[in-house]
Amino acid sequence: MAEADFNWEQLSGSLADQSKRWWGYVIACQVLVVVISALVTVFGSWARLGALLAAALTVGCTLAQWRSDRLRRLSDAVKRKFEMLDGLGWPISGKEASDLLVAVPKSFREKAKTTEKVPYYASLEQPSAQRLLANLEESAWWTKHLTASMAQLTALICVVVFVIAAVTMIITLSSAPNQTTAEMIAKVSTSVIVFVFSGGYFRLAFEYSRYSRAAERIEDSAHEMLRKQEITDIEAVKLLHDYQIARAGAPSIPTWFWRLRQRDLNEVWGERMRARS
């Protein structure tokens, strides 16, 4: 298979979107387990059915997480090849392409074949170390702002949920009409608080923030390197690899959030490019 037959960027994006969709299923399963536990606690009936449903959802959550991780690994592998192809013009050999595509669902491959190729990066440089760094600067800039916003949003949601659950539990324990009601609501509130922490959602806010700082550092480094008279391929690739490593260990940016910010960030980046030229 020739590299020209495929829109590698579109293929990577489709795999990433599907990975995020499965990640959404993971979150939905986790929330449903908490809801079922709360309903069983409140109504005290259908405990056996609730336990079975919770167990099934837990298994489903594990499988969905596995599927999401697998698709993300495929997306990252394709993305890395595309970054080298677009930045330095390094071709994707038939062996590399076949090894990548054999694990990709056929529907994704067919769509990537028929999708029209459009420029993904704003840089007008020809394939070179300069173009690779310009692409990297652009990508890191987007990541810096998207992940900073996601960190704030995630932290806000976690704090709001935590405060509501904690306040509800405190008020109930101090003014509930009877002991049974107080214990019941306290158990539900405790389940919600435990879910926020055990589900890793407070940590998720920290991971987004850490990723944003890493992207900012890499953006600054790429910007400084572009000001040099001569840049070697090795220098550019080394910085790109630092970014790829940071990206591989960071949480995904939800597609809906990327689309929400896309127009605004495109306009701002366009202004930055025009000011530079």
C-alpha cells in the first residue's frame, strides 16, 4: 500500500475520536454503578438485581477501557508517522503501513482512502526541520490552551460535586427527621465522594494541568529553535519526541471540547501567523 493512498491524519483522528467515544462509555458505566448503588441504598429492594447489574457494568467498564486504550495506541502510532511525513517528508514505507493498517478496522481504512486531503498544519514551509518545528509549535500551542481549559473545567465539576455531596451529608446528619433517613443519605453522599476520588477525576484535572505545562515548555522551545539560523533534523526530532512522550502519558482531549474551541483558536492562531509573516 502506498502512503499516497491514505489520509494518515484523518485516519489518526478517526481512531482518536473512537477511542474517546469508548472512554465516554467507561465514564457512563462508572456513573451507572454509582446510581444503581444509590437506588439500592435508598429503596432497599432489588438488591440482588442491582448487584448483578453493577457487576455487569463493572466488567463492561473494564472492556470499554481496554478498547479505548487500544484505539488510542493505534491513533498515536499513526499520528507519529504522519508528523514525520508532514514535517520532514519522511515516507511511510509499505512495511510500516501494512503493520499499522492490519490492526485498524476496515471501515476506518476505507474512509481514510476516500477522504480528501486538506492541509492540517498552517505552516507553508516545505518538508524540513523548520516545518517540523513550526508544526510542533502550532500543535503544542493548541494543546496548551485546550488542556488548560480542560483542567479548569474538570476541577470545577469535581469540586461542585464534592461540595454538594459533602454539604448534603452534613445537613442530613444534623437535621434528618429520623436515623434511617440520615444513614441512607449519608451512604449515598459517601458513594458519590468516593466515586469522584476513586474514579480518578480529581487526578484528571491535575493531569490536564501537567500536560498543559509540558506543551507550553515544548512550544517555547520550538519557537526559540525556529529563530536560529540553522536547525538540524536531529534537534527537531528530539523535541518532537519529547512532545510525543508527554502526549502518550496524558489524558485525551474530548472531541466535543475541541470542536467548541476550534473556531476561536483557529482565528487567534491565524492572527499570530499573519503577525509573524
